[in-house]
Amino acid sequence: MSIGFQVLERARKVSAEWVARYRELPVANVSDSMNRMTAGGARLRPMHKEGVLAGPALTVKARPGDNLMLHYALDIAEPGDVIVVDAGGDLSNALIGEMMVAYAVKRGVAGIVINGAIRDAANIGAGDFPLFAAGVSHRGPYKDGPGEINVPIAIDGMVIEPGDLVIGDEDGLLCVPFAYVESIFARATAKYTAEHMQMEHIAQGTNDRSWVIQSLKAKGCALPGEA
């Protein structure tokens, strides 16, 4: 074992069936069902035109500005994987551009997350390959290493282990831990259904807003007409 420069095997990963189910849920509903305590950071934004990100994580821990391990991750990724790269959030050098994205598409990768920068933003931004990143830089990467593949990583406090479910949409990025995929899905589905019902009540003018005044009174807010 060489800490900091190693490639490990993934012991488990979320199934394609669960990935497909989560693709139908907004990330915000899943986040609410995880008590709003998990997030990949507001800087990680979709760089592509449209398309939902969902798949098991193939994790990469990279030295800022260096994409050697990302290149190897592309070579060993399985179809449907989401490659998640923790490069420390550094934006000095881009870790990926249009050629690597084209290779990822050819390999059947479901998407890529870069806690760092990309380049060829116009080309990537016109496509539908799911790519989340923290920023853009025209400066290219180094290819020296070190780095690690299939180790636990953390992005803005959100821990991602190999094989965890990674999802993303216009609202941002989220990781659902492998052991909680089923239970969180049940809660998120209930939340999604409840919000649809609430939207119907809003459209019909029957939305109950009494909770607002009740909450204000319970918290001791001074209101007009009250002594």
C-alpha cells in the first residue's frame, strides 16, 4: 500500500435499478429527505446544457492541477459510473476538456464531477454529457500524480465513498450513501408526491397557509393589531 498514490478496487456499488429510480426525483427532494445536512458545495455547478447526473461513484483523489489519476479512472470506469474527482477545489489548472469528455462518452461513463476546473467550456456547455465542476480555466493540467482511486473523498464536507450514489441536477450535487439508498428513496418519493399535491392546491386556490401565522405567534412575533 502506498498512501497517496494507489488504485484500489471498489467493494460494492449501487445497482442500475436504483440509479434509474433516482433519476426521476429532484435532487432538492432527496436533500430534504436527508435533513438538509449534506451538500457538495454551491460552487459545483452543471457545466453541460441539460441532463440529469446519476450513477455509482468511482472516486478520484487528485493533486490540484494534475489529472493523471483521472485519465486512469476513465480507462477503468464501468458503463454507468460517475467519476468524482476531489482536486481540492483549485481553479488554477483545468483537469478536463472536450477530448476527455468525448472519451468518457465513448466509454459509457454516466457523468463526471470535478472539484476543480474544466476548459473547452463552450463545447461542453453545448452538450448533454453531465459534467459538474467548480469553475473554468484555460490553463491545462499536469500529468505527474500522485493521487488515489476508489478511496473515500470529501467535497465541502460531503463524504463520498466508492460505489455510493451520486446525483445532480440544476440545483446541485448530492451523494446518497450506499447503505441508505433504499430508505432515502422512500422518503424522497413521499416528499415529491406531497409537493405535487401542494402545487395542485396552489393552482386551485386551496393552499392552506395558516401555518405561517401560527409559526409567527408561536415564536413571539409582534403582529399588527396585537397589544
